[in-house]
Amino acid sequence: MSISMIVSLVIFIIAYVLIALETYHKSVISMVGAVIFITLGYVSQNKAFSEYVDWNVIFLLIGMMIMMGIVKETGMFQYVAIKLAKLAKGSPIKILLLLFFATGIISAFLDNVTTIIIMTPISILISVELGISPLPFVISQILASNIGGTATLIGDPPNLMIGSAAGLTFIDFLVNLTPVIIINMIVTAIILWFLFKKELVVSNQRRAKILEFDEKQAITSKKDLIIGLFVITLFITLFFLHHYTHLEPATIALLCASVLLLRSRKLKIDKFFATEIEWGTILFFIALFIMVGALEEQGAIEYLSSHIIKMTSGSPRLASIGIVWTSGIASAIIDNIPFVATMIPLIEDIGLAIGTVAIKPLWWALSLGVCLGGNGTMIAASANLIAIGICNKSGYKISFMTFTKYGAFITFINLIIATVYLLFVYH
């Protein structure tokens, strides 16, 4: 290891610890860390902004925040919240499980960041009406979004990268990963039931009050609601037609956001942008991309990946186990996109030695590891940060350690299930 690699790892670890301790706001720490990396010359400013910051992710988030902020004003979220609460007869634990499975299923067919932006306000509204903390609801939905997003080619960005590099289709992902994801969803739901059932208790009066609500009264404007639903449908449709239109997710999100902004003439734009867009979260993402880019620039990520893979490359079985656990642990600490970008050529090199048939389980191991590892910590996945940002903004703080206490445990269980699945099905 070079001195610059060691120094870059030390800086990153210090920043990570400070984020975990919440001594300062995470966006401040990440920004300072990014500036230090650029100042030391470990990554150039030009390269940091042009290569390592994923602007597609940044503008996708901004576009989605604008869309959801406008749609929220129509009362759609309140309508859905009341409907779900009535369906569960006001039982908080039943509502949590309904939202958990709904989020998981939607995340398999829609980007998990988009799903979490839609679903988090609904869970907060339900918890407010029930008079309980939304933390169990939000945490369970984050877990569901990352687990469910693993099932398909389009559910999580790393899967798109893996599918493109390995020539794997939507059907390949559906056939090979959906079975283990269904198992993980069911097991996780059972664990959540045991973890939160004692916290999610409300009086009969509260439950009765929920059942008396008229969801139709939540709608402020039917015309605006119809337009909002049309734009959301357009957004989802364009996502599915990406192969034909070649429009990037950020372009699709900004296009749909622009349509809604043009329609909302009465909207006070300056106030709207100041209140509805999580600028702290956006800044954190940009700075985090730069810090991880500096690690990649210094060869730290490749160093870790190559050494672990070399230890297991003689055996496809050990390689699968090594990749799923290395990817799971690494993705809980750093952003999974640059990690996947580093792992892909390494797995391709292994494929030259073991053959194209034997290499396929390694691709599934990588996908399961990086996607399921997204639940490991608060900063492991984009969906986590967005949901926690929305929750914090609503006055309910989820700390780094609070989320990690649940997320790390669930990730550990999910990775064990994934390992058993890989060994049983492919080896």
C-alpha cells in the first residue's frame, strides 16, 4: 500500500466515524472530507466533478423531490395513507407490514429512490394520525426498498451495471434473484414483527378515529390530482421504455418535474425550492461521491477487492461466498456504485479462467452483496438518506446508530440467506 492510499483511507475512516457520532451534520463532514481530498491532490477538482460525482443520481433526486413536493399538495399521500390504515383496520403492525411489502414490490419495478420518496410521506402521515413514532415505518420501508430492488435488472443501479457488463437480461435477474428476495422479504417481515410489535400499540379510540376518516376529503383538487397521477404514470412508463428512448433517469425526472412546475402557476417557486428540496442531502451525496472517488483514484477499493478475490479465485464456491460478503460489508460502508465498477473487471478476469458458465453465480453474488448491503448503515444507499432526510424534516430524527442497530442485523440475516441460496442452487 502506498502512503497516499493509507492517508486517504485514514481520512475516509475519520469522516465516517464523525458521521456515525453525529458530532456535526453529515453534509458538513462530507464536504470538509471532499475538500481535503481535493486540496491534497488525491483527486483533481476537474476529475472529481466530471467523473466521480454521479450527476444522473443528483438530478434524479432533485427532479423527484420537485415532483413529490407538488403532488403532495393534491392530498394524494393523505388519501393513500387513510386507505391503507382502513384496510389494516387501524392496526399499526398490520399497516407496517402492508407498507413493507408494498414498498418491496414497487422497488422491484421502479428505482428504489423513487419508491422511497413516494412511500415515506405516506408512512409519516399514518403514524401522525395514530399518534405514534414513524421510525419503525420508515426504517422498515428503507429495508424493503433495498431488498425488493435487488430482484430485477431495473430495481437498483448496481444491477443495471452488472447486467450491462455481463449481458444479463431482465428475465435473467427475475429468474435467478427473485426467489431468494422473496425469502428475504418474508424473513425480514417476521423479524420486523417481533422487533416492533410492542412499540406499535395504540388505543381503540385512535383506531376507531382512523376508521372514521373520509379519504375523499383529503383531496384538495381532483384536477391537479389527475394531472399529478398522469405525470407519475408518464415517469414510470419512460423508465420502462429507457431501452428504446435512451433517456437517462435524471432527464426523465427533470422532464416530468418541469411539466408539473409549468402547470403549477400559483406555486411560489423560491419558497418551494427552499422547503421541498433537501439541499443538505444533495450536498452530502456530491461530497460522498468525491470522497469515494478519491479512494478509487488512490487504488484503495481495487486493492481491497483484488486481494479478497485472489484468496478465493481457485474455487468458484469460495469466490461466490467471498464476493457476496465482501460486497455486502463494503457496500454498507461506501457507495456501492464505484465498488461495483471496480469489481466488474475483476470478476471478468476470473471468468477467463473458470469459464462463462461458472462465472454466472459470481455475478449473482455481486448483485446480492451490493444491494442487500445497502441496508447495513444509514449512508450505504441513496434510498436510506432520502427517507431519513424526509423523516428528519418532518421533526422525527433517525440517528446513524438507531438505523444501523436494525439495518446491520437485517443485512447480516439477509446475507446468510443469500449465501445458503448461492451454495444450494449453484454449487
